[in-house]
Amino acid sequence: MVEEYKKNTSSKYMTKAEEEEENSFNGLSVSIFENGSIFEGNYHNGNFCGVGLELQANGNTYIGSFKEGAKNGNGTFYWFSNSEIYSGEWLSGLPHGLGIYLAKDKYEGNFANGLKHGFG
């Protein structure tokens, strides 16, 4: 089943019924957002959940796990503009745990709250 699901960024103008409907969406979907970003994957209670693909309007791409709408678990993020890659563990939308960051140099090691943590 493929459906288009647009997230309303101005939720303060939504009726109670519209807000409940948006926040309770469950299932597999391909979503195209007003800013040009695309998400393909599962939703649970209106949030990205499980394994999915996020293609941002600027070309940046994330393939991996989501929990409650944020990158969480294992995944890989590709920065389109500078060809950098992070592959590893995520927590609340940030690299956190073991991972590999490939840029001009390679860092393999721990990350904490989106930053390299330790010697790698």
C-alpha cells in the first residue's frame, strides 16, 4: 500500500480531529513533504518508525532505523554536497555509539551526541 501523507507544519491551526488523524497514522507510506523531502517507510502514531529511507531536498540521504520520528538504531547518512558518510549507531537523531565517519580522513570509533568521542 502506497499513500501520500503530508505533514502539516502549522499544527496550531489544525482542528482537534485533524490533529488526531495525523498523529494516529500507521503503516507503510511514501511521503512527499512541502519542502521537497521524501520519506519511504513505516509510520507509527504519525511518526517515522522502523526501517526507512529519508531523501532530503538538498540530496542528503539517510537509510536506517527510526524511532518516534528520529534516527535511532543503525543507519547510514550520506551528505550530498561534500560526499561525506556516517554509518553506525544513532540516538535521538544524532550519531551516538559505534560508527564510521568517512570524509577527508576516516574516523572509526565512538560518538556521543553527534560528536566524535575518544581516539577512534
